[in-house]
Amino acid sequence: MATEKELSNFLESVERRAFKHALYTVRNEESALDIVQEAMIKISEKYGDKPANELPMLFQRILQNTILDFFRREKVRNTWVSLFSSITPNNNDGDDNFDLLESYAAEEGSEAAESTADKLEREQVLNIIDDEIKKLPARQREAFLMRYWEDMDVAETAEAMGCSEGSVKTHCSRATHALAASLKAKGIQL
């Protein structure tokens, strides 16, 4: 079980990287700080009794889930704000046929303005990529996700995985080649 000191040291060691990751994802400093703080509180409250070597993977999962929760909340909030802000309160022209859906205009570049076909295509490609990552051998998947998704360097990944830096490089190389080949076979060029 991780001691308070181990948990504190762990959180201190991942704080900057977690903030960078959250900031890159949400593109807002205040939101990124809130996300990191929420993730740190969750791991402290719910998983503080776990062994210290399990904390990195748990924290990464919690951070990802917290970021997803942020986007879900933002989507709902933006939808309602957009809907209500497009209603003009001074509709005194006597038009009883006012239709909210006809007056709603999605913000350019937003997900709401994206065509249904584009949304479906993006979702399908992401699902295929996710499925192909799941098919990787466990060690390759672990190294790949830590290095390229969590932006950990080779030394940090090796320490978290309990292997040499050379092994991390080998696992990552094999994973990227396998993913590239399987995605290319499915017609996806990245």
C-alpha cells in the first residue's frame, strides 16, 4: 500500500505532465487546472490505498475519464447556451410561428456544425483505431499508450512498466508498425 509520502511524491511527479496533457486537450488553462485537481482528488480519495506501482496507470485512467467528463459537460452546456442565446427576447413582431429549430445556427467549426456524415466517419475511424490498439499484445499496448498517448518519456515508461528503456523502445516500435499495417489494411492513412 502506498504511504502518504509516496502518494504525495507521485502526485508531485505527475502534476506538470498531467496539466500539459489536460491543457493540450481542453485548450483552456483554468479548465485544465480544474481537471488535474479533480483527478488528483479522485485518486487520493478512492485509490490512495493501492500499491505505489499501480498509481501511474490508475492516475492516467482517472485523468482521461475526467477529461471526457469535462467534454460531456461542455457539450451539454454549449448546446443549451446556444439554444437559449439564439432566442431573441424582443420578438415583438407578433409572429406566433416562431420556431426555435429554424432560428438555431451552430457555431462554425463546432461539433454541432459538423455534418452527420463527417461525425459518423470520425467516430468509425476512432472506433477502428481503438479496436486495433486493443488487439496489440499487452506490453506493446501499455508502452504505446504511455509513450504516445500519455506523453511519458522512455525512462518514465520503463520505470512504470518495470523494464529496460530498450524494451520500451522495442515494444513501441512493434506497436506502431503493427498499428500502421492494420490501419492501412483497413484503408485508414494517418
